[in-house]
Amino acid sequence: MGPKPGSDMKMNAIRSGIVVLGTLAFGYLSIQIGFKPYLEKAQNQNALYQSDPSQEASSSDFPERPS
């Protein structure tokens, strides 16, 4: 007598779910670590603009080209 066929399917589904969750967690952490400097810079810029509402984003971020 071996394990029931239904229990094998259930174990395979559980394993697949664990693999998917692990993959999602690894991908999320990779993105957070890989883009950390850029995210921090964006947060600092956002805090700067919120603290000084008189500053315009268009004048400092996108200088006009000479004609």
C-alpha cells in the first residue's frame, strides 16, 4: 500500500506554492537591493520638493536646450 494519488497531487501543489512564494520574495528583495540608491535619491528629492513648495521641478530637472 502506497500513498493515495490525491495526496501526491496535494503535496505537489504545496511544493509549487512554496516555490512561487520563494521566487516572489527573492525577486522583490533583488529589486529592493538593486535599486536602493535610486529609490533613496528619489525619496530625498521628494522630501526636498515637499519641504520647499516654491521650487519648480521643471526649472531644475529639465534645463532648456540652447537654440
